[in-house]
Amino acid sequence: MPLPALLRLAFVALLALRYRLKLILGILVAVVVGLSLTFISGKIYQHLDRDPDRGAIALEDGAFGESYSTPVYLDQGWSPADTLWYYNTTQGSALMPYDLFVALEQPASDALFRSDHNMDRYRYLPQKPTFFNPDGLPVGFARDSYRGKDYLGFTCAACHTGQVNYQGQAIRIDGGPALADMDGFLHGLEKALSAARDIPVKRERFINRVLQRDNDYRSAEAIEADLVRWTEQIRMYNTINHSHIRYGYGRLDAFGRIYNRVLRHVINREQMRDLLLAAEGPTGNLLLTEAEVDRVLAGIEPTLIDDTAFTRIVSRLQSSDDGLPGLSQRSLLRLRNQLLNEPDAPVSYPFLWDITHSDYVQWNGLANNAELGPLGRNVGEVIGVFAKLDWEVKEPGFSLSGHLTGQSNKRERIAFTSSIDLVNLQRLEAHLGRLTSPQWPEDILGKIDREQAALGKRLYAQHCQSCHQVIDRTAWDRLVVAEMTDIEVLNTDPKAAENSVNYRGKSGNFENTYQNTTVGPLVLEATAPAVQILTSVTKGAVSTPDADKGPLRRTLDWFYVLGLSWFDNDVKYSVKAGDYRPDTTARPYQSLLAYKGRSLNGIWATAPYLHNGSVPTLYDLLLPAREEGDPQEGEYRPETFQVGSREFDPVKVGFRTEGYEGFTQTTHRLGDRNTGHEYGTSTLTEAERWALVEYLKTL
């Protein structure tokens, strides 16, 4: 080729390279600017609500006869703006339409369901209206917008904000365990919705209130249609999650309910049909004929059963019209037990200080906290608290979520569209990094006996410190190590750990996909461990940008979330510490048959105790559980006690357990047992127990 032609080609190539470089540089600038704007706007927004009381209010004549002045806050590293942002920052939860909730009356009166006294009855914490919370909803209840509509959602704070009352003074504990009765709240919500639907005068008032809001609804017909729809949705949720173990205040089987939400959305029509055909009644007879199953599943899409379709299936199972089966509530629960799992292992809401400094979290150490682990853990949590899972069936083709969930070679793949707000989840995790444990307020709860505490410190080193390390609660580089102990060694109630390993479900489109474990990749079978399926779903959700934003914004936000989640996390992957059964290729999840010990800083503010809330006070925890054959005489952990009051006992360290009609906690059933964790209880004298309690106040 002549030299001029070569020069012309070289010049054209240089021009093309120049334009490519400009394009790449432009993209990089756009990404940097977009990420910077996301970060800066988030920081500005985070400090807009500055109410000095942090929204807290006094309450007269509350549940169990409690009255208290405006709650005070201890120094936990957060300003009033930090607290209010945490209380009201949405994470993608969509329990029900917001307009319907704020207009809803209590089932037996015309008082609003969301009134301070009614919400206090469920032990949610009343708040006054503030910038982020204009309707004055309780701590952890927030307006969450998704696809042009407003929903009522839970924030982290609903389950992870505590309060201690003492002689009329209330102390709010940010990141502490709530005393909330979420199960009772959801059943109360179902009754209130049913009353609004079925009682004409209540329905008329309800519709007028919603229309007056002039927000998402323009007609009475649209309100009535959604009232019917959401009443059925809440009722279905309560039916699916019915348990013979009553949770009461301060406990929830969150994992059981997360598993059920995931399994319910994953199952496909073919697997549902096989299950319905094989479903047995109490005498071993089949519950449904083939013709009835076909009617129940008529018009249901093959790959994905969405919320509307699942509600339709449940309604058809209950109906006796047009050849439908008309199953009783008892038969429905039998069917539930074959499709899903009974959430019968309630645990206390864990406290959140130090969570970003912990190597493994959850009571059984399920969640590795390294790298993107916190994001996956939080995505699973939002699924459990009613994220809208608008999953879609897509044609074959590459997608990151399809690749990570093993669906690349499937004829169809599930796209994990949802209301989950990944940006806020990352921000909330970072925000918790500055939260510190609360210190015993001597001006309110009384002076600590320092001489006794010094003796207790020596006893703690002898009996407790091997599993419960002592840390500097404010050190920015602290690392909290989960010391795992096998359930057979610890001897506490094993149900929560066993369920996490043993619960199974239908894998739907994940059948014959691969899932990595600590011992190697496994293939998901048609019926697979629920923990495997949950892992696949969280991978899909984490790798799916926010569907509720424009293409550029969602892409930039997604890079922002993954970048910060990865590089802003100082926790590195490590092997679990402690005495537990290691995972093997034959039993890849048996290390989860254990519970963790962790630092006890702030433990005074986290009653009741043990993972399932079966011991009311720290002093009681230092006593043995009474076993069959033990003499009647002697001191034992209480076998029954009242739960629900926030009135604090600063001597035994816990909430009061008698003198009011709260929830009666019993400890004789699997799931409720108060056994185990009896290190030193047989050798400690009474004086030593009191000294140890005094030291625990100082942590």
C-alpha cells in the first residue's frame, strides 16, 4: 500500500482512538459526577430533620398502666439528625398502600389504628410529626414510594430501637432490641382491614378519609378494590406464617418468615401442581382430586407465581364454588406445612451496635460480614419485611443476575425486579458503623457498686470472657468475633439453628443451578434447602439495579452501592471461631447448628436474654434451669413470666416480670426452652452472682 494511504489510515485510526478516549473519559466523568452527587445529596438529606427530642413524646396511661415523660437519649455516637434519619429511612418495604393505612380505623371503634395508644399496645414507640415523619407514625414506620405509589413500610428501627422506663422516666436505646409484637400487630391489622371492608359505616368513613388525602386514589371504586385486595394479602400472609408457638413481645421468627416469602415466590406451577396432588389430610387421604387441582391452577403462569396469582390460588383452595375444594383452615395449614415451613422458632431482635465491626452475624452465624456480605444480609431482611417482589420472566440472554444465580442456560430466566432500595441499605449499614453501645445511666438507674463490679470483673474473666470478649466500645478499628458453640455443647433451645439447616422448599427456576458453599459448589434439586434458595435470591436482588429510577441514575447508583459496600468494609473473610461442627460435602450447612457468643457491651439494655428471650433478667441467667428430677427447693430460672412491660428492674437487670397482664412467656416447649448456657451457675455463690451482675452493668 502506498505511503500516503498508510498515513491516511493511521490518521483515521488516531482520530477513532481519540474519540474513543473522549467517550471513555466522558463516561468516567459522568460516573464520578453521578456518584459524587448521589453521595453529597444523601449527606445533605441525612441532616434535614433536627428535632431536639428526636421525635419522642411523653405518654400517659399507656399499655400495662405505664406513663412516662419525654424519653431521653444516651450518648451512642449519634446526633438527633442521625437518629431521625435512621428511624425514617426507607429500605424498600411495602406492607400496604400508605393512604389506606393512615386512614384505617381500629376494628371495634372509630379511633385510628395508627393512634399512639394503639401502636403502644403492640409496643411500637410513638412519635410526634417531624420533617421526615409528617404523619407522626411510630419509630420504624415510614412512607416508601415505589413506581409512582406510596406504601407503608418498616425501617430497621421498627425492630431495632429499644426503650427502658424507670419511675416515670423513659430512655430510648438506638439500635437496641424492640419489645414489638409484630405478629400481634399484623393480626390486628387484618381485623381492622376486614372491619373496614365488611361494615358499611366504617367503610364509608374509611373511603372519605382516603379521598381527602388526594394522593394515590381518585375514586371510591379504586379504594374498595384495593381494600379487598390488601385485606386478602395480609390474611394470606398471616395464614402462611401461623405458628403453634406464640411469639409475644420482643420476639419474631424472622428467618422462618423470610424463608416462606422466598419459597412462596420461587415455586413454579408444575411444582405447585405436584405438591397439591400429593397433599395429604390428617388420615392420609389426598386433600385434592386432580380435577380440583386443575381448577385451582387455571390461568396461572408456568414459570412464576406472583402475589396476585398466589392470592388467587389460596382463595380458590378455600372456596367451595364451581367444583373448588373448599379446604378448612386446618387443611390449609397442613398444605402450608408441605409447601412451606412453620415459623416456630422465635428469637429476640438482636441489638445493632458493633454489627458493622462483626465477623459473623445472626444468632447462628449464618451471615459472613465480609465484602458484600452486609448487602446480601440486608436484602434478605427487606424481603422478610414486605419488599414488593415484582419478579419477571425474561427470554434467554445475558444478564448479571441471571449469571450469578445460575440461570444463564435456562430456557427462561427470572429478573429480580423489586422495591428493595440498595442505596439506602448501604447508607444504613455505614450509618450503623458510628453507633456505639449505651452506657448504664447512673443518674437514672442508680450508682454502680464499683467494689462489687471489680469482683465481678474477675469472675467474668474466669467464666465468660472466653466466649464474650471485652472490647473498647468506641474504638474505630474494633473487631467483634463471633465465638460459635455447637447446640449440643451449649444446650440452649436448638429450634432456630435446626430450622435454618433443615427447612426445605421447591426451587422453581433454580432447579439444576449451581450454588457455592464453603465446601464446594452444589446443585439445587427440585426440593432444596431453603438457605440455598435464599442465597440465590439475594444474589439476584443485589445484582439488579433499582427498577424505580431512570437508566443512568439506576446504573450510577448501583456502582455506588457495590463500590462502597466493597471498599468501605474493613471486615475480611475469616474462618469461624469456636467449637462447632465443620461443614462437609455431605452436610454443607452443619456449622449453622450453633449459636454465637459476642461482646456483651450494652447488654444491660437488651432484656430478655438467651437467643429466644426465654430468661427475663441477667441475674436469672446466672441460675440453672430446673430440669426434670431437680428438687423443688433452690433457685432456678423462671419457668413462666410476664413480658411486655418496659418498666426496668435495675437490681436483677431486666424488665419487670409480674404485677401486670402482659404476655405469659412459658419455657416448656421446643422453641421456648430456657435451658443451657449454664457456665458457672453450679459453682457461683449468690454473692458472686450479684457481683457479676454489677460488672455487666459497666460493659
